[in-house]
Amino acid sequence: MERRWDSAHPLFIMGSITHPGHKSLSWLTPNQQQKGIDQLFVEMKNHVKLTLSEQAKMLFSFNISPSQSQNTEDMLSDELKRYLNEPEIDHLNGDPLMWWAAHQTAYPHVATLARKYLAIPASTAPSERVFSTAKNIHQKKRWRMLPLHLDQAVFLRHNRSIVADL
């Protein structure tokens, strides 16, 4: 089970931090929690750098020099700390989308990343298709097939359009 469910996966952590009902990351070790928070901070800085580079081009065209890199990091750090200190919503009955709609002006940079990570749709359809493919391949005539060969046959059947183009 641990092999299939990695609670320390970066996407899982980012989605949890940006969810106002799971941001405490209580199931992780303190080291893993800090790594996740650091990664979120790095993403916030990268997002702001992109935005600032666009602003810098505009300012440069007006001969105005932007001198706000340290102030920007302090502002982002403060925003992240304020967000993390905000009380968590009820993770069963609370609506993270409504929470972010009400708080996106207070935490604009975290809200941008929340839209990125909380918008990932959850679906079982692809995994159901793979199980159906495996069932169709693993029939009475092929019961002696090794697990490795079954995995390879499922992979090839599921990706035959890509393999056919090669």
C-alpha cells in the first residue's frame, strides 16, 4: 500500500497546503512539512519573478528601475506565514473554493497556486480502463503469463497508438 500511496509526493503536498482544510500537513514529519512549505514559497517566488519581469520590461521602457527583489521576498514570506496561521476550515464540510473566493485578495499569490493545484480533477476512469485491459489480456489461455509480461502487454495495448507511430 505504501508503494502505491506516497503521501509525501510533491503534488499531493502542494494540493494539501493550498487546501485551507488540510494545510497543517499533520500526517507528515516536520521535515517533510517544511520541505513542502519551502517548495510552495519557491513556486510563489517563481510566479512573481515572471510577473515582475513583465513589469520590469514595462518600467524599463519608461526608464524607471525596479528595486524590489528583497521587499518582494519579504512580502511573499509574510503572505505565506499569514495564510498558514489562518485557522483551517472543516475539511469535511468546508468548501475550499468558497474559502478562496472570500480570501483571494488577502493571499493573492497563494491563491494563484491554489487555483493551479486544487483544479486537478480526480477521476477513476483511466485506471478503470487499465484494469479492463488487463482483464481482457489475462484470460485462461494466458494464466501462466509472468506479471512483468502482463504489465508490458497492458502497457502496449493501452499505448498502441503511440507505439504504432514509431
